[in-house]
Amino acid sequence: MKGKIDKDHIALNRFQLKVLGLAEIVATEIGGLEDELETTDLPDRTRASGGNRGPTEINVSVPMHHTVAQAAIELWFKQSQDPVAPDYKRSATLIHQKISGSGDRSYTLSGMFPTKRTLPDLDMANEGEMAVVEWTFSVDDVIPV
């Protein structure tokens, strides 16, 4: 593979998630985002395209002590509950950054809203690792930019 892969690669530790209308979210980890085509199994044991892609989910870990970002997501989570706000779904941009900082790869995440909050496990024997809240978001569509 030497000489086949460009040197200015996209690094796994350089990313941003920008949600329209929300304070800056500094995520420590963003789970892989699957975008899957719906298919159907045919009687002849082959598979055919259903023609549509279903919604997907993304997990985002945000430091618990980032109170402004946490409050913004909490409010958004509340807006997604009964009575659901008419504008609870938002658009976001997931940016994968190259090492050089130029030529990033981006995806628009449309119809995004929080569906789950997971607080961290607590343990008195822990050495003092940073506490993060894991948020799960539903995403209607993933569009390469």
C-alpha cells in the first residue's frame, strides 16, 4: 500500500459537528454513521433493492462539564418530547478534517433530533477520567457535501 494512499489523509481525531441554531458542541467521540439501503429477500434467495434508505442513528459523546452545550442539547431533547415542538428536527454538518486542514469531507445530516441521553457510569475507584454524556440522535438523511 506504500505510495498508494495520499499523505494528507483525513484523521479520525479531527472532526466537528455543527448543529444549526445550537451552541458549539465539542464532541470527544462520534460513533460511526451507517446509511443503509432497504432491501428485500426474494424467493429465489437473491436480494433486491427496496429503493429507499431508512433513518439512521449517531452517538455523540459530549463532556459533562460543557454546560452551555449540555443545556442546549437538553432543551432540544425537551422540544422533541410531548408536546413536540414543530421545529424539533434540525440540520447539522459533520466535518471530517484532513491533517493539513484543507479539503475536508463533509456530510449534511438532515432531520436530526436527540432520542436518548446516557449519563456516565460512576466509580469511586476511578482515577478521575472526564465524565461525558452520550447522546443518541436520529437522522433522516445523510447527504455528502
